[in-house]
Amino acid sequence: MKSKKHLPLAFYSALIISIGGCKPYSAVAQTTVVSSSVAAEEQMYRPNFHFTPKKGWMNDPNGMFYADGKYHLFYQHYPNGNKWGPMHWGHAVSKDLIKWEELPIAIYPDKDKYIFSGSAVVDLNNTSGLGIGGKAPIVAIYTLHDMIKEKENKIDVEQQDIAYSNDNGITWQKFEEGNPVVKNPGIRDFRDPKVTWDQTHNQWIMVLAAQDRSHFYKSKDLKNWEYLSDFGKNIGAHGGVWECPDFFEIKVQGSNETKWVLIQSLNPGGANGGSGTQYFIGDFDGTKFTLDSNFANRVGKEKAVWIDYGKDNYAGVTWNNVPNADGRRLFIGWMSNWDYAQDVPTNAWRSATTIAREIQLIKKGNDYSLVSNPVKEINKYVSKAIKAKNLKRKGKLSIAEAGKIDLTQAIIDFNLKNLKQDTYTFTLSNDKGESLAFGINNSEHYLFVDRSKSGKNDFSEKFASTITEASLDGNQKEGVFKIILDKTSIEIFYNNGEKVITEIFFSSQPFTSLSVSSNQGIELSNLVINQLNIN
């Protein structure tokens, strides 16, 4: 992530900065305030299993790769404050994408030069020549942001540099002989390089966010890059600067057909305000990305197609080097929104990641869509389950009652059957009278989440001022839901991940009950509430 307009932050507190890219529009640098309330804050708000740094600020995930049995997650990190500041690459690893171990900071900024978002690849054939001892080096490609140039209101504040590691990303050496590997061409917002190996065309491909579009480059050695083309002007959502792209080839489920997917975040301009992540599906000839004609028609009608309709999934990208034997395209996002990320009621740390998800490409008729679902590894942490095959009730139906299940770490699956033109409202609640409502309005054809009564929300007028909505195609006869609940978040996967909503909340005590109501009655089938134990 980057900043659009900053003053130097490293040694000054209370300087206002306006930020774009994977950064906020305004931020105040400050040191972390540690008080007697930290323990209570940890108890109340620290997620049970979504990754958070032990202290300090976190935003975009970046640099993710798999090697030697571990998934590496890097992220934008300011360890000395709980708001955006001098960017480092934080580092965590996991063997299963669920339990994360935080490691020492991977890449530090130089004075007045911050390390913004980027990616990392396992250079299996040592095309870069940076490997030693016959082991494949890890090469990180990131945006170097020059704060001095920014202060001077220059345009060329961002360039693309590389660093490399010969111990699987634990220690890094910045490449001194040839940085920048991609110079700034005279574009103010020019950042977030995502590099992948293009097996079809036998080349490294880089996609960069360049203000209102994506730029594509190619390379044989990760050090010398050739500009190819751009994509995106006047296509899709453009409510803010484009950021944090991803680009990959993927098979259509159940076939040998492949398509190329471009994931493209932007801030502001998201589906329900603030930050958001859209995607495009098409073809790539080794030089140019072209939208599939049917998908282009869809974008023309909907204006944008979103990977998540919630307010709290931004800057998500996928892992490089996942083994072919696994074959999944694995994704994770930043679970917050620049509208309020720096103001949420935590002090020792700020922000978490979404649950890791598998992205798949499906085809219905001639139309392509991405679906995403929680990675299967989460199921190994199920400790007990409550099940019911069929439940019917007029009015209100209790699904989970206080004392029977811990709703601060649970997976809830159910089918909502025989839907009428009615609103079906699910309510999480606690003894303090706080509640989080979600469900489906089948009269006006949308999913919704309402967190206006979910607890503390006075830290930002944008946090709960509107109800989140995700439109549906006409009347639904049946709805298949999977809900992931953590202490301060809900992730809703509808119809096997065809629509996803991710939102955070800050209740003063845990939600202990779940019920559903409608005017014309409720019919649930295949209800399974899985209790998780991820400690």
C-alpha cells in the first residue's frame, strides 16, 4: 500500500497526511499507547484465529509464497504506532493457513524511503542469478516510496525495487546493483507490483497499479522489465485510485478451459463505500489482457464485479508457488476499510486479515464468475458440532442459545428453504442488548448486514451509517449459507461462495445467541454449528 500525499512520518507526531493507494486519505502518525486497558482490550477484541500482529499497525497482505511446507504471509506494518506510518514488511508463517506464527520484521524501510506493497516469488530456476548453493532464491518485488520527493510535491515518488532471500524469506538483502528495476514513468500513483510466472508464455509477468489502470510488464530474469500494455481506463469501478492488483491464469471448474483473472482493489469506491476489491475475467496473449465478451457485458451492466461485497475485505491477493499437487488458488485480504481503519477501538494493535480462502472460476452458460470459500484446513479445528436436519417455525426460530455454543469461534452451515417474497433476518445478540443482523431480502433481491446495533461504533460516522447490501439475481428459492464467526468478525459465504460479505464489529461482550425471523415462516435444513478450538 501506498500513500498519495504524505509528509515524513518517522519522527513527527501529529502531522496530517493525505494518502492514496493502499493507504488512507488522512492519517496521523503516533506511537502506540499502552494503558491498563490493554488486557481488557485483548480479551474483548483480539480475534481468536484471524491473524493480527502482536502490536502496531497492519494493512495490506503482500509478498505471499509457499515453500518447504510453510505458507509465508508478509504485510504492511508499522510496529511503532497504531496508525499508518513508516511502512515495513511484517512476516508470519503457517503450516495450514489457519494458525499463524508471527516472525521478526522481514524488510525495513530506509530513512524517508518506505517499503510499500508488492509480491514475492520462488525463483525455482534461479533466473535472477541471486540464488546461492543451488537453492532457489526468494525474490521480493515492492514499491519504494520516497517521502522526500513527496514532500517536494514531485511526481516520481514511487518506483519498483527488488530484494532477495536465500533462507526462505527470513533475512533479506536489498538488490543494490540495479534498483529500481522499474523506474517511474511520470505517474504519481505507481505501485503494488504483483509478479507471477506465466507458464503459458514462459515469462515472468508483473502487473502494477498505475492510477486509474493496470500496467503489464514482462521479464526473463526479474531484474530487467519490458512494458507491455495497460488495461482498465473507463472499465469497472473508478471511485478512487486503483491499487494492489493480482493476475493469474486459472482453470474453469470441471473443464480444461483456462481464463486469466485480474484482481484490482480501489479506494474509495467499494461496493458499499470506502475500500473494495473488484475482478475481471478474460484472456492474455502474453502481451495484452482482453476482457471476455460476456464478462464485459456484465461489467457494463453492473459497473463492477466484486470479490467481496462487505466493507472489510481489501487489498487481497493470492499465494505464489502453491504446489501443483495442491492446485488451489489461495487468497487472503486485509479485514478493514480505510474509512475507519485508523480509528477502530483497539490501541495496542490494529487490523486483522480475513480467513484464507480458495478462489475458483465457474462457468454458468456463457458467463464466468469467481467463487471463494474458506480453506478446508479450518475443518480440522472443529471440536464439537450441533446438528439439525429440518427446522420449521412461524415468526422467530432460535438457532443457537447462550451456553450451548461459543459463537466467538464457530462455523455455521445451513440451507434456507422454500423462500417466499419476504425478509429473513438472522440476529446475533448478547445480554447487553447489542445485536448484529444479517440475512436475505427476497422481495428486493439482496443479502444484507446491519451492524448499527452491534456495539461500539461511535469512532467513525462511516462505520455503521448504512446497511451493507449484495444484490441477487431475482427471487431465491433456496439459500445456502456458510458463516465464519470470530470474536469481532463475520464472513458470509452465500450459495457456495458466489456472493461473499465480510464485516467487523466491536461488541462490548460476546454474542451468545443466534435466531432467525420472518413474517411468512422459516424452514432450515442441514443446520450444522461447528465449534472451533484454534488456540
